Amino acid sequence: MNVMADSTSGNFRGLLYRMPIYRKSITGDGSLKPAVLKLMILQYLKEKGLGTGYDFIKFAREKGFSSSPGSVYPHLHELEKAGMVVHIDEGRKKVYRLTEEGIRYLEELERTRAELMELYRRLGFSPVQENKICPDRRLMEILRKSFSKFSRIDWNKPYREKVYRIIDELYREIERWKDEGD
């Protein structure tokens, strides 16, 4: 697939429609969430070799992403129908792995990404925006994980006050550091 021809004309949506997984994943409002989840599943299987839907759900939650069996399992089924993954039965579990087609698809996406980065570079754009709030990736990952857990906290529990105190203490400490740096 020649990405340069599509990307220079600004036809990114057309490019996405021609990619097999995206075709059915772009909703009427242009949402790519299902496609992103499918790509995450494929990448997870590439990294891990084998995995169950439950394994992926645990992995996604550890990384701060919300995913449910009601979304993961249908996507695994679609990926299997598309020939991207296959499963083997281990008792009641379905253990998935990438197929050659799935591997080729991820390689094509990587080439597409590399071509887009080259296009951005040639046009003088910065494809990756530096996080101006905090350039420390490790710290941002910790904060992202912490904030993603907030949606799962029962705010009626007694430790709510403890969470408030910890966040307030962190805020005051950061203010002190800021004042020291001025």
C-alpha cells in the first residue's frame, strides 16, 4: 500500500478504510475506539505470543485502559474471522495467537507509521508533541495509572479523606518545589 500517495492528498480516512480491521471499525461519528482496541489486542499477542481475552483485559487495566469482556471477546472473534488470530482450546479457555496474516498486518501498519513520520519530517512538522506539563514519561505513567483508578474508587468509603489528604499534600509539596525554583 502506498501511504505517501494517500497521505499527501490528505485522504487519511480513505487510507484507514482500506485497512481491513479499520473498515468495519470506523463508526458514523468517526470514532476509532474499536479499531484501537483491536490494534492493542494484536500488539499484545505479538509481544506475549499467546494470551486469553482475560489476560488482555488484565493487561489493559494494568496500563490504565478500561476494557470489558463485552468488548474484548467480540473483537477477538472478529480478528479470528478476519484471519488475524487463531485460538486453541485449553479446557474452558480459548488461548489466542497471531497468524501470519496478523503479523503481516502489524508490519504493514509499522511501515505506514514510518512513512507518515517521514512525511511529517519532510513537511517540517513534529509528529510527536512533547508533554509540556511533565516531560518525565515514568512520572506521567504513574499519574495516568493513578487517575484511571479514580473511576473505580467507591467514593463513599472511609479512605476518601485519605485520598484527599494525599493529593493535597502532593499539591503543597509541588508548590514548595516551584517556589524554590523561582
